[in-house]
Amino acid sequence: MAPDDSQTMARLLLRPSETCNFSAQVVCTGPNGVQENRVLAIIVNTQGGVEESCVFIIKKQGQMASTLQTVLPIYFDFRISVAQTKAVDKEEKLSMQDSKIDFTLKLFCDQTEITVHIDDLEILQGLLGELRRSHFIAQDVNFYAGGSSHRWVQYYTTADNIKGKGK
């Protein structure tokens, strides 16, 4: 999937009130440890006067069709964990280079965890920058689960629009 395809897949699911600030193809660890190609998108709504962000995990279905698989709102308690997937042998130059292109990223919020694998340092840096920016806003405004923010997310988490929250 080309980089522009991930933006297109995300936009196909959105209402006019939301925008996609970042998207990338990733590999998700699904149920039973199965590795699955997905699109990770950071979706933003500003109707409340401030950016409210969510992470969407999207499954491509056919040429121009997609299914929303997971929605993870970015609240004040959002956490990120990043690790190099491949072990590094400091004595071997190839090992050092390989370690820079394979990362495991875990996103946690409101008792939900998403694990994704990214094989491009530039994409990882862009994603982390946007996640940190969104998280800073969530902390600054004190967005929390059950609060008055992120009401727009309900549209995407109904049975008709999402395969399974947290999967």
C-alpha cells in the first residue's frame, strides 16, 4: 500500500467534521498473536473548540473499501511504549542497521492496548510527534474517559461502524 493509500483509507471512513492528521501502514498483533497489515490513523475533531484526537486502526477490504477495527481515544492518561524489535549485536554493523528499521509500538489508554510494528524510522518519528502533540492537548485540557470530550467518537464505535473495540 502506497503512503497516500493509507490517507485515502482513513478518509473513506470519516464524516466531514473529522480530519486525518496522520496515517501509516503498520502491522498489528491481532488475536492469538497473528500479524495483520493495517492502517493506523490519528483522527481529529475540533467542533468543541479544541482538538480531540483518537487513534483508529483500519483494515483494508478490497481496492477502495475499509473497516474500522479499533478506536483508541487520546485522553490525559494515554501512554506510549516504543522498543526496537530486533536485538542489537554491537560487534556487527548489519545488526546495528537492522535494529533501526523495526520497532514495536504499544499504545495504552482507558484500559485498551494496541500493539503495532513499524519498519520505517521516519514514519515512527512522524507518528510519535503527532501522538505527543495530541497527548499534550489532552493533558492540558484534562480529557478523560467518561468526561464531556470525545462524544463524536460514539458515531464510530457503534456496532455498524466498528468490527470490535479493543481488538
